[in-house]
Amino acid sequence: MSQLIIFDTTMRDGEQSPGASMTKEEKVRIGKQLERMKVDVIEAGFAAASPGDFEAIHAVAAAVKESTVCSLARAQAGDIQKAGDAIKPAQRGRIHTFIATSPIHMQHKLRMSPDQVLAAAIDAVKFARTLTDDVEFSAEDAVRSEMDFLCRVFEAVINAGAKTINVPDTVGYSVPELWGERFRTLIERVPNADKVVWSTHCHNDLGMAVANSLAAVKAGARQVECTINGLGERAGNASLEEIVMAVRTRKDYFGVDTRIDATQIVPASKLISTITGYPVQPNKAVVGANAFAHESGIHQDGVLKHRETYEIMRAQDVGWHTNKLTLGKLSGRSAFRERLKELGIELESEVALNAAFKKFKELADKKHEIFDEDLHALVSDEAVTPEVEKYHLVSMIAHLETGESPYAKLVITDAGKELACEAQGAGPVDATFKALESVAHSNAELLLYSVNNVTEGTDSQGEVTVRLSKAGRVINGIGSDTDIVVASAKAYINALNKLAHGERMNPQTGD
């Protein structure tokens, strides 16, 4: 049975989701979790996008030992050089270079002729090969590219030294039958097609990213580019967990399998959701809270008698029920540090560890059982470094009484200076946000307010996501606490800090 390579682009294409920008430290945490899950290739970012993205890729490349670490680059020498420099610490590094090949992109975006695009693609691959032996080439908008030109470009870049050929459905336009046929045609017509790995990268604009990816696999693709939770710009990308479990559950049909340790899927899903502020819908396949729930009496009876009557895979095989009790209020600093290490969470200094441990003790006083998800939420909630943290919550009072106007009173620090603020609102959360705005004056538009429980039970931490928009920038703020109103205040302050710090916008790039 042949191996299907899993190429995870959560930290690159997934990061292009509005407000999903990740810090260097968060990318390292994600990289280690993906490595723990045995992902083959980790696309850590787009090195030329910003100094911050370069540093994050460099840090992931240094931290990850088993997986290949990849950087995206346009078919330009400057981009490729930065990608090569960023992946230098990696034990296995890849440069992923791309250029658009569809008539609409060549004419209106690139303003280049087909011959110019072909020459740029060849030059890009040749230059990338001077920096690493592992070069991947993508034909952006391959779905709307002319077949003859695609074959011409792919033949040329294979001759130039590309090891992987990626065929992206950049705009989510294809359907499974046509996407599979496109792969069959390319593999049949392109000379030396058997010398490279064919890869598929599908977007979900019509809800068919996973189906298209699987059609490509059936047609001969042996790498799938995907993201945890299907994260990605617009409607997202093909979902890693669905791809992995589809080919594993239906080996009889696809005839391939992956190296993935599927028990790490749910922990990875929860980590990505916590860091990006994008909650997982309950009915999401594999990782949704209801993915293995049975409400119907007939289904419940069947599962109790024989699980396979209604379940085609086991919940524990993908990491459910692994949120084991880890620590309690009597746990010491060493046990706390060790558990963070096991979860792939490394704090940069003893000061950071002490601050996190203090928060853990405070949480343990409120919540008897502390689970891994609580620790992920706690660390993400406290991830803002002091030089980034303009605002900090000191204390708050929120009042709600039937027949009375809700109000909130808060004490915060602004660059170390203590300020008091208060406001009335339609509810305690609304009052809290209005009070914060009375001192921050951000004038940002609230696009999203979302609340999710971190674990089960009425004493669970509530995790709040706040999405703000200002002057074309979209920022996600995240906060967690056993009190939803306090979590809301933390989330709003987290978003304000990002706005104040000028956190970069994600580049809208490539495939």
C-alpha cells in the first residue's frame, strides 16, 4: 500500500483566515504538535511576507526535528532567497515556489505573457535548487489553466529540478469528477511524471475541497495539502482530519494510508481553535463535539449492542477521551512544567513560567479538575508578552439584575498607568465592552463575539473570541475564564493589544 504524504499548511494558508494571525511562539507550539502527529511536511509560512513571518519559520525550522519544514515563495529571487534562509535550521527543509498559470491571472494580475510565466517558473525552480534539494512548484489557479500550457510548464519545472508538482484549485471551482480527470490527464501527458510526487491543494468555496482532494488521490496524487479544522481564507481549505480518516477508513477503495498518528488529531484541532479563535462547529466531521454523539434511540441501542452498527471509526482513535485529568491545586511547579513540555508548550523564561503557574493555581482554586485543554487555553490567554501588552485587566465588577440596567466597572492599566472605567449596556458583556472603549477609543467594529466551553461541566472555562475590524485590519482576541464576563473582558483587551501593537495583516498569497 502506497503512502500518502500529508502537507499541512495551517500556519500559512490557514493563517490567511481573517484575524487568525499567529505569533512566533504559537507557530512553534503548532509545529511541535504537528510533528507529534507525524505530519510529513509543515508549511510554516511565507518568509518574504514580513520579518515576523521569517522569524517564525526560522523558529519552527529549529524546533521541529522529524517533519520537513517548508516556506512558500513567489517565483522571484528575493522571495526564494528569504525562504531558503528561513528554513536553514531545518533538518529537512523545502522551498515551495509558485506562479499563476491561468489566462485570467496572467493577464490581469501578473500582466505577463505565457512565455514570461514559463521562464519565471524555470528560473525560480533552478534558483531554489541551489538552496535546497527539496523544491515544490505550484501552478496557481491550475483549475482554470489551459491543459496544454499546464503540461508545458510542469514538464519544464520537472526538468529544472522540482521534486513535487502541486496542482491547486485556488478558487474552489472544480468538482470531483473533473478534478480527478485533470490529474489523470496531467500524469499521462507530462514527460517524467513518474519522477515527481503529484500534489493537490483544494479550497472549499463550493464545499468540495475534501471530495476534490480525494478524487485527486484516486487519480494518482500522492500528496494532499490541507489544514487542521479546514482553516483557511474564504471558505477554508481541505480538512486534514477528514482526508486522513477517509483514506484510513476506506483503504479498500483508495489503496493508500498516511503516517499520521490519528490520536493526536483532536488535540491538534483544539490547539488550533484556541490559538486562532476559530471555534469548531459541533457537527464538524471527526473533530466536532457531536461527531461521535448519538441522540436517536435506535442509534444508541445499536451502538450499545455493537459499535460498528452506526460508527465507522472509534472516537478514541482520533484523540477523543484523551483530555485526561492532569493536575490539581496541590500540583507543584515541576509537575506543571513537565506537563506543559509534554503538550509541546515551552515558555521562554522563568518569569513566564512563574506567571503561568500563578494563573494555573488561580484556576485550580475555581475549577477542581484541570485538563489539557485548560492548560492550552491558559497559556494562549497569557501569551501576550509585556512589550506587546498595552492594556491589562486589574479587576472588574459586572452587575445584572432583573428590571435594572446592567453595568460594568473595570480597572485596567494602560502602559502601566491605572485607569478606572464604567458603562451601562444591554447586558454585562455589552457594558464591559463599552467601558473598555471609553478609555481605549479604538473605534473598531465588532465583527464577531463567540463563546465556547473549553471542557465539559458547568465549571468549565469559557473561551471567548472577539473579532475586531479597523482600517482594513481584522484582529481576533481570545480570553478564557470560568466567568464568561471576565473571559469577554480578557478577549476584548487581547484584541485591543493586538490593534495597538500593529499586528501584521496576513498576505493573501498563492494557492
